[in-house]
Amino acid sequence: MNTKKNFPSDPTICVHAGEDRHGRSAPLTTEIAQTSVFTLKNVDELRRYAAGKADVYLYSRYGNPTIRAAEEKVAALEAGESCVLTASGMAAEMVTALGICKAGDEIVSMLDIYGGTIKLFNNVLTRCGIKTHLVPFTELGKLARYFNRRTRMLFLESPTNPTLRCVDLQAMADEAHRRGICVVVDNTFATPILQKPLQHGADVVVHSATKYLGGHSDLTAGAAIGAKKWIDPIRTMMIQSGGCSDPGVAYLLLRGMKTLEVRVERACINAFHVAEFLREHPKVARVMYPGLVDSPSHPIALRQMRDFGMMVSFDIKGGGSAAERFINALKTWYLATSLGGVESTVSYPLLSSHVGLSKKSLRLLDVSAATVRLSLGIEDSADLISDLAQALSRA
């Protein structure tokens, strides 16, 4: 595994980045600047701001000290130069695409991505004159054939949702960079604790901070991280389109990220134990988890991830009716369409993340009515497995 650590290490970054209080008397936690507008000293300060020569706060959509602290912490965790916080993960993807591409440009993306991202590409960006080519997983080795002179962005996700396939980020980035194409990676499932795409060739990393970064199922936010040359136009697009975060949300995000490393460590342990249990169960047809040595994604995960993640998906024998009986019988796991909180949740992709996709797309994504997705929380793994066992007996 990749055990190389930045200095300071991730657990220290989780607690301290963006929130230095040394040498001054101050609250130990970052204050919530709960305001929409800021006052200025005088007209000269406003003039300097208008000329780009004054680093002051003017309006919370443009910037806010609580939001900035959260942005600095996320940037430090991803080893990035800059970060822009947005109202949701989808908002982060939207402003990233619009900050990089204009009408007439094209995007090449993996097909194996979050269903909402597919809808963004197909239903929203097309209205802006931006076309997306979706590449099936089996075709990623021939990625170059999908590029043309209009391609401006390559979009990747690893591990994927919900089948947890992993892609060689460095190899994909090298292929794109030979043609001057910007590489964007959705790192929501891995988190910066397990994987840092900027160190594997990505130019921009996006997150649904709603998930693991927040970690307590009580906020909605997104983030885009990278070098200033990429993030500055993305920030401008966020300001101009209005997809800003809120200082109260940024405060919750700061609080959640302080425990990110310890939550991820515990959930990874739980995921491994659950995957091992499921692979031996007679009612389970297939387990999707890159930590299993027979997983096709195992070698890639070993190379570019610190651990194998907090998600486990599986196909249940008996198809959709068995999947529904199993989900309805769970007593500890919650049926919830999101993930990444301290609570363990179960999701049914056919009716949630991938609802409305065509049969052809589902077939290419290897998602069926038998597919169930698990998000591991921080409970005791024995309790979680006991609940899975009793629910499977009723499936």
C-alpha cells in the first residue's frame, strides 16, 4: 500500500489546518461569521478591493472567514493549493465543468460515475452547449480514441459508485495531459485520507462534502480543489452562478473533518469484516469490494489507496424481490440514499442513485435489481454483521 505521509500528517491536518490560534487569545473553535455582508473602513478600502489590491471580505457569496477556514482545511487534506466550497457536491461539479469548459467544448467521462453526475452531463451541460462522451469501463484502456480537438476535460471517479471499480488515475491523467486536457477526479468515496488524486496526476479534485468530510449526515456541501490556475476560474463561476456555501454549514464541516481520519479508519475495518462475511454467505452471488484479493480492482487499490474504503456492494441471489426483502428486514442498518455518516446505511441503486438510467446503461455499469450498496459507519462490526445475517435469512 501507499503509506507515504505528508507533513504534517493527515490526523494533524484534520484537526488544525485552517484554524491556527497560536499566539493569540481566541475561541478554540472557529467562529461562525453568520452574516451576508461585511462593513468596510472607508471608500479607499472599497477602491482597493475593486482593483483587486485588498484582501477583505465584502459579501458572503464572494468569501467568508468561516468558509475560508473550511476551504483551507480541505485543500490541506488533498495537498492542493486552493479550494472552493460550494452548496453541494453537484454544485461543485457544475461550477468545475463551467470553469473549465465553454459552449462548443467537450468532456470525456467514465460511464461508471454517480448517476447524478451522468444526469448533470446529459441533461444540464448540454443546455450550455457542452457535450459529454461517456466511456464504458471496459473501454478505458482505449481512452485516446474518445479525445478530439474540442475535448477540454476528462472526468474520473475511483472507486466508482456503486460497483467500487478502481481506475489507474495516473495512467488516465498521463493520457489526457498529452493532449492538454484537464483531469477532474471525484474523490468522494475514497476521501483524501485514503487517496490523493492530485498526487496521481489529477488537476482538480471534487467532493460531495455532504458525505465523509462532514461525516454526520447533517450538512450539504461540495468542494473543488487544485492549483489556483484551475480553482480561480471555478471560484469565479461559483460566485457568478450563486452556488455558494453557508457559514453555518462551513462550521459543521470544520467540526466533522476533525474526526475524519479516525472515522475513516474505523469504517474501513468494518467494511473489511463485512465483505469477508458476505463473500462466504450462500445467499450472496457476488461481493464488490477492492479489498478482496480476487477483486479486479485490488492491484490498483493497493497502489494508489491507503486502505480499501468504507463501501461494500453485493448482488443478492434472488434478484430484486430478494433485495427488497433483505433491506426491509434490517434492524440496525438504515435505508438511506446517501452515505458517509457515522451510521451504517443501505442503499438500493436501482431506485436511488441510478434511477431512470436505461437498461443498456445499467448493463454497462454492471448494476441490476440484485445490487445492494452498503455504507459502513463506526458501529461495532459484530453487531452490523449480526443484522446482515438475520436480514439475509429473510431474503
